[in-house]
Amino acid sequence: MPAALFPDLVVNGETVPHTAVAAEAQNHSGPKGKPGIAWRKAANAVAIRTLLLQEARKCGLTPEPAEVGPGRFETDEEALIRGLLEQEIDVTAPTEEEVRAEWARGPERFRAPPLWEVSHILCAFDPGDETAKEAARARAEELCRRAHATPEDFPRLASEHSDCGSKSAGGALGQLGPGSTVPEFEAHLRELAEGEISNEPLLTRYGWHVVRMDAAAPGDVLPFDTVRDKIAEAMEKARWASEAGKYVNRLVEAAEISGADLGPV
């Protein structure tokens, strides 16, 4: 992306290198053929980061990188920004009454994880072999048609035709919950009603599946005491994010910025 096409980003007299904006632009998307949109998004993000770093240095802060993962630490810039926000933003924890009111607004939002009892027929193929993929799909479509025609024959069809070890149990995979299978398979389970068979084969990284939902338990609504701490934590995080946005907006309003188009955060 030629730098000459875009104006310099200048924040309170500090010119930000085009390379910094170009690096940030890789984290933003825009319509095909319109790279300027991603560039403008990146310029806005870099402008805010520059403002925060300027303010951190004005406050005399020194970076103290925290560990963010096993053997992984913040950069000095990340540590400075975190330190600034921790110093400037203070939110109060929600009261017991506020947390209970949030829970009462929709208790059904707080449920135990769902559980599914599932059977399937797998038609596998070698990855990268498009011919084999289409042949497996055709086989799965035929098995899907037969399963719908005579649902009681599903275990027999699985035993005779599935490429999964579960064929020995008539295709039964047992009890599954969130995170216990691949995302694409789990997403499909969430769409099936109890007793329902896939209308068409499902493609996952393992092959084509014909799926039957043998039993489904959506998960009970959890009592307030069970979810109280999680609700309070979420409310406090939301308050912190709101206050952080207000703080950044105040910095933007007081700053002289060119090369970016910053509105309220």
C-alpha cells in the first residue's frame, strides 16, 4: 500500500511512521479493492495508541510488563497503556441489589451447558482428493435419504456403512457437551431437535456426517447464587470498558490530530 496515497498521521506534533500504520492495517478489513478503508481504521487505532502512550509518559510511568501467558509478556507499550488505564480509571463493583436485578432481568440467560446424545454415520475421504470428497458426499446423501425413509434402520445403516469406530454401537457417540467435538459438528447439534436426523450431510474435517439427535437436554436455569460472581464480574468489566471509552474520548477532544478521523470511542 503506497504510503504517498495517505496523509501523515500526526498526534500532538508527533509524526507516526507510515510503517506503524501499515503494520496495524493488517489487523483491519475493508471491502475488496478499497484498501484505504483498512488504512483509515488502522490510522485511528494507532492514533489512540499514540495518545495513550504520550499520556503515560507525561505521567512519568515506566513499563512493568506482566505475564499474559506461559513465557509470554506484554510489550513495553502494552505495559505502559495498561498502567495508565489502571491509574486513571476507577470503577466500583456492582452492589448485591444491582447484580440480582441483572439476573432477574432474564434468568433463562444463565443455564448449565446443554447435553446431547448423538448417533452418526460418517463417510470419510482423503483430504485434498476432490474426487473422493464428492464420492463420499454422494454416498452420504444416499444414506441420509435412506435414514429419513426408515428412521428405525439408522443403527443398521451406521453399522454397515459408517467409517467411524462408533459403527460397532450403531453409530452412537454417547453423551456430548459444548467443547467435546469439533465446532462445525457442535454448531449442527445446536440446530437439531430431539429425534431429528440431518436433512442433508454435514461436512467436517473428518468427512460427511449423517447425524441423529437421540436426546437433548438444554441445561437447567442456574440459581442466582451459582452465577452471582460471574454476573458481577461481567458488570464490572462493562463499567470499566465504558469508563475507558470516556477517558479516551477526553484525550481525543484535547488533542491535535491529523491523518485520522476519530469519533467517539
